[in-house]
Amino acid sequence: MSFTQGTFVRNNLLVGADLRYNRDRDIKRRGFNFDAVTDSRTGALSVVPFVRHFWGKQTLRGYIGGGLSVAYSQNRVFSSNTFSRGSENRTTNWQVSPEVQAGLLYSITPRWGLDLNTRSSVIPLVLGNLNLGLVVLTGVKTRTRPEPRRTPNQLLTGNWLVGGSFSVSSQQRKLISAQEQVQVVQTQTTQVVNLRPSFGYMPGGRWVVGVAIPIRNQTITNEFLRSARANSGSGADVTTKGIGLEPFVKKYLLQSRFGPYVGAQGGWITERTVGSAGGATTRYNLRVSGGLAYMLGQRFIAEAELASLGHEWSSMTVTNEDRSQTDVALTLRPALSLTYVFL
């Protein structure tokens, strides 16, 4: 993750600093029984003071600049195997290096924008990676317009909304085992279809109340082949079907085409499994979330969820087992969803 703060000391000249943190973990297993384990953990923190020069129009502006990167990193490697209970190797590193920066700043509103940039410690600039970030402009002095700001059509009271999401996936696993002249091949195919249509209404104040209907269908097929006798067969398909109901409420915080939103939802979904592992499962959930929304054109709303906190309770009839779990999610690479608005 990376955070940037800067100040325009004069026209087109920005002075600021980047604060970056990165954490990686790599686990490798080797050996006949995968009993030799190497666990590598790396954490890096860096501060980069910089100067950037901007040019171009107000909406889309390019910049180039440079700074000095001061970085601290620590790597810890844990190793263990059958003959050793474990060992640790720790390495600490400090590094100071120059940095060249270049990018594009796109202003969505006078206070919100997107920053596409690349950084390199090699001169001339080498494109090693591209980064996309959200920019918040503070202290912006704008001229007051004679007419009041117009609310986007998508946020008007009385609108009906319809949206949803869907996913289709197929996975195949193959297990091959051999003993003397007999070879057994087991193939397992899993197909999953998820649908989640949603319907909402705007009662006023940029609030949305509605309901979503999650639908799920999963089919697992097993096939067996014995090469020595040329025998083949298939086990019974295991099919899981589920449907639920999830009321939700959402609030768009700004009266503009681009801005943040917050939401909350709760509900339940029931699933029934038919096959070798038959039974029923009932799940209850509560969830709060937040993200960014953009009023696309006149009839669409594009949303990107950045953070969420949820809790789920589940009950299974086959094992008479109750479970609960809490999920926390935070991402800078969100999936986009699209909602259609009936005006």
C-alpha cells in the first residue's frame, strides 16, 4: 500500500512525500512427503520525498519528477524438516536510492481524481510497473457558479434500480495412482453457477433500499478408470442448490457524479445437497461495506467496493453442526458492478 501527501508551493510545482509499505510471504514444500518446509516473510517500509512538475489542461495533466527513496526491509526465513525442528535466518537491509517518477493526473471533479504513475530507480526511466491511485484535492478554490449544482439523474427521488452479478466456473481435478500393473485414474469435475439479481428504490436523500436474491447451483461429478481391466465407471453426482433473500440499504454520500458510498445488508440463504453427501445448510449473514460510485451517463451507476466487514452463521442438518465466521476485506483492486436506473 502507498500513501502520498503533497502541496503546490507554486503553479505546477508539487512538493511532497510517499509512504509505502509492502509485505510478502512465500511458503515452499519439498521432499517425498513434503516435510521440508521453507517459510519466507518479507516486510518493507520506505519514505520518498519528491518534487513533481505538472503541465497540460485542467482535466488531464501530466507530470514528471524525482525524489530520494529511503527504504528499510527485513526478511525472515523459517526452515524445518524431518530431522530438524526448525531454524530461523533473519536479514535486515537499509537502502537509499534516487527515484524518477512520471504519470498522468485525471480530475473527475475539482476535488477527486485518478493518478496513473510509474516509478524507477534507473535513469533514464524504465517502466517496471504501473500504479493507479485515488487523489483527494484539499484547499481547492473554485469559482461559485451562478446556478446551483444539479443532482445527477441517477440520484433523484423515486427512481427504481435493478442490478446484479453472476459468475460461472468449472474446475477439473485428476488423481492418478498406480500399483504394479494397475493404474487408477479418478477425475472430479466441479461446475458452479452463481446469480445475484437485486432490486432497489430511492425514497430520497440519496438513500437506496432494496432486496437481493442470491441463487447458487453446484454440481460435482466423479469418474473412475482402471487401466489394467479397462473398467470405467462414475459415481453419483453431488448437486447443491441454494436460494436466499438479502434486504439491503445504501447511502451515496455526495450530490455529485463521483463520490463514496456506504451500505449494509442482512439475510439468509438455504442450500440443499442431493447425492452421496445429502443434507441441508442454512446460512445467516450481516455485512457492512463501503466504496466509490460513479454516475455513468444518465441511467447507469458503476460501483467499486473497497472495504467490507461481515459475519455469517451456518447450520448443517447432516452433522448437526453450527458454525460462525467473520470476514474483513480491504482492497485497492476492486471488482466493478453496474446498476441500471429507471428514470
